[in-house]
Amino acid sequence: MSALLGSEAEIKKRMPNKTPALEVNVKNLDIISLSCLDFFNKSKDPATKDIGVSFLNSEITQESVVKTLEYIVKIQNEDHEHIKIGKKQVDGSPWVYRMSKYWFLSQNFDFYRINANPADAKVNNVVLPAGTLLVTKYAIFEMDISKNQTKKNNTEIYALPEWINPNLGLPQYRMRYTKQQIFDGVYRANGLAAGKAKELGFLTKADVELAMLQGTFIGRFENGSKKFFGVAGTNDFPYEKGLKHSLQKRYIYFKEIDNIYGYGKTINEKINIEPGLTFAGDVSQFGLGKLMLMYYEDPVHKVANAKIGILADTGSAFADNSYHLDYLLGTYKNPNTFYKEADKIPKFCEFYLLIKK
């Protein structure tokens, strides 16, 4: 069955032309699955019932998405136990996570190829090859952070500022200033809003820009201790498509967190995500909790490869975007290592939604 998503795009039940090598460590796939199910059960966010615009006229239902997540949890729990007790496969080799095997996926899941509407991409000057989606990659970086300003780490990251006057409901400080004004010292001594935002630490300016671009980072302090930092909110300036990141007016405020989180409008509702197993995209277009397979040919060796993950994250760059997904590649200490790994995945890949048979 196919469903039109616009003038040219469609969803078709179809598998990849070639059997790919599935390159992914799925050990923590059940963590994301359980977190998505918990979100669906507890949150009042409309996203809990939203299948996504891309699937409105298809045979995909929210119930089938939930059943797929429940099946993942069941299989993962069985495999965790089998591996723990040292169970062997029929051929005598050690037990493995079945969700990491393409033969298992092909036997137990229906594959639906996702074709974006090229017209949507063209609006943003993206020429989309037939049958593909645009893929970018993001990461969790470890960054040196100082409690006090140093010659190297001279740029603050801030917690969300307080209200000017909560009783009167006047605008928050966070909504008044652009990124450039904050970098120029609006919250510093003698600034227009001196002391109104709490410093969480100091990084290089380049690392602050990178942290805001990625959304989550690991701060590595001088004494060797590490802390997770995630998005607490923004200054409500919109992300401007096509504008260089350093010129964006949008500013990200941070907070200390205890895990890596994806989608969720409040900290209590945020979905736990895992590097190597997470996709980010426009939730209104694709819907949350979708198990996706990303299929591509290795640019060097020309062999078919694939990775799987769950759509559980989003970002301001994805608004009204039906052709673009972001893959959480991993955790890195060095951006150059990340870029080298990212280059192994092409800019455009085929994507398949996997639904339990």
C-alpha cells in the first residue's frame, strides 16, 4: 500500500534492494523504547497520539508503533538474559542481540520505504535524489569547562534567567536578548542585565557555539569530574534557515542533567536517548517512537550498510521539514574524530520505517 504525501512523495511497503551489513550496537535499544512508551502513557503532549503528517494516509497507525516498541522491549529483555547466562546459538557461538541482525528484522518486521516530497526540499535549495532523505549527523561532545573564567575558557554558559516580575507576568530576561548581546556581556558586571543569569561554567566561545548546535554536552572540569549539560530553554528567537550558525540570534540556556535526553517539553517528560540509536527530526511530520532503518552504500567500498534507531529527538532546524533526519552518531572527545566518522555516511540515504508484523 502507498500513500501520497504531497505532489510526489509516498510511503511504500518495500525492502532495500540489497541485503545490508547492519552496523550498530543495539544493547541499549530497549532504553529508548521504554522511554518512548512511558512518554506515550504519561504525557499529555499531543505528540503522544500524532502519527505524523507523513503517515496520515498510510496504513501505519499509532497502535502499530506502540506494539513495535513493546516487541523491541520483549526481544531485548530475552536477549539480555540469554547473554547474561551464556546461552549459545544453534551453531554453538555466543548469543547475540537479535535486533542487530538483518535476517531477524526482515523476518519479524514490515519495511516501509519513506520518500520525502522533493518539492519540500527544493524550497530550501536542497536537491533531493529520488527515494532518499537528507541526513545530517550530531553528537555528544566532551568539552573542557572551567568553574571560573580563564584565558582559554572565557565564554559563559548560563542557566535560564528568572522573571523580571513574576507577579505582573512581565517578559523574562531570556526573551529580551540575542546571542550576540549575551556574548557581548549583557549579563556580566556593568551589563544591562548584570547578574540576572547564573553562570554554570566557562568554555571557549567555539565550544559554546558547538554546544548550542548539538544541544547536549559533557563538561570535563579541571579536577577530572564530568557533568552532563542539556538545553533548559532558549531566548525564543527563531532559528533562521540558511543563516550561518554563528550569526543566528537564537541562544540556548543550559542546565545540569543526569542523562542524555531527546524530545520532551518538560524535564519530567523528556525521552532518554542513546548515541548510535537515535534519530532527530520534525515530530509533526514523522511522529515519535518510529523504528527506522537507514540504508546506504559505503562511499569508499561501495557495499550496502545500514543502521537502525528510533525517532526520539527534535530541534528548531526541523520545523516544517519532511525530508531531513539527524542521526546521533556517538560521543566524542574530538570534533575531528566525529567529522571523520560522519563522512562515512552519505549526505542522502534511503529510510525505512519498521513495523512489527
